[in-house]
Amino acid sequence: MKKSFKIMAAAAMAFALSLGSISALGSVTKNGAVSDEIIIDGKKVEKDSVKAGFKTTFDKTVVSAAVVTEIEQLNENPTKLLEVLNNEKVNLPAGDGVKMEHVAMLTSIQNLELIDQTTGEPIKDAKNVTMTWEVPNLTTNAGVIRILHYSTVRNVWELLIPDAVDYSTKSVTVTFPDLSPVAVVYVPKDKVSEIGNIKDYGNGSKPNDIIKGTAEVVETKNNSIYYMSGLVILAGAAVYLFKRKANA
């Protein structure tokens, strides 16, 4: 009987741990594909003339060796974000309550580039660039999204507020003063209430009004299936133990 109870306890623990892993955000991943719709200084550019994409390598003649080291440290161990980049080293949005101690990395830091389709060379002087790209591990549990960006023009780390966040298509839209290394960071949904003043996204969903898109529907449906399966398993085991005890 004691052995049976131990087995049941182990099964219950495993079930509880599995539920915790379901609700957690996925591990840090690379940024996804960039949309063809690119706006530079308020003007939409033809997709045949300019292409955008992410690279995992950094030109040390453009990004200083010290910054490359910081990027490598964070990509190797994202949990060191605050240790490597504290509030004093990052320009924060004016009037926004989100600070570096609130956020965690959702994607790794990659170099976001615009490529001239005619020459094949990077466009280094583009200003006020608006782009949308896929964030594969974006879910509604990522309560508030911010963009960590290093400006190679101004030589500064900064936290940017997205123009829009779409959980149904797992994408973010951001306007950059200039381009260079970038990562998506987030404040977990259960931590949002701890922050006093959170600025809304400029155009689209608001941080406190999570879009109930496809991502959340699928996630909720899957969770329900797991919960129901687990309850059936535990109920069946309880009946088995009760009958065994009665017959003993």
C-alpha cells in the first residue's frame, strides 16, 4: 500500500510540474522573418529595392569590441541581462515605468540590417525605420513587450516601446531612429501590476489589454486538454486505491 501511495505521489508531482511547464514562456529564440513592408522616414520602400533581415554576426568596425562582448555574454546567458545592462547603461523611454530590472529576454540579440538589393550592401545611414517581424515564442504570457536596441550611430543602448504587438500573428512592429543590434524583451503578465506607469504601444494593442488572438486560444485549448487528462488519471488512480484498500 505504501508503495502504491508513493507511486501516486510521484505521478501527481510530475503532473503538477508538467502544468507549470505548459504555462511558462518558451526559451529565448532568434528573431523571425522580417515583413516586406518597410517604411523609411515616413515613406514605404519597394520590396525589390530594399530587403531587411537579421544576422548573428557583428562587424567590430561598426560595433565596438566592448559592446560585442556584452552581446555575446547576453546571448550565452540571458539571465545576466541586469548584470550586464543595468538602468544606468540603458536609455529608458521618458515617462515609462518599465525598467531593466522588470524585463527578461524573449529573443537573442541580432544585427538588424537593411540591404540595398541593387548593390547587395548594407544601408548604414537609414533613419526612422519602421519594420514588422516575427517573434516565434511570443505568447500572451509576455504581458508587456519592449525592444532592446543598440544604436551604432549614437553609441548607446536603449529600450524602445513598440508601435504594435500582435499575439495572433506573433509579430511586433517597431520604429527605430537608426538600425543595429536588437532583441525583444518582456515583462511577464503576472508582474505587470507591480509597475506603476506603463506606456501604451504607439499603434495597436495596449500592454494592459492583451489581445485574445490565435496564440492564446490554442494555448488555452491545449491547457484544458492537459488539465482534463490529468484529472481523469488522478481520479482513476484514487478509485483503484480505494477498491484495493476495501478488498484488503
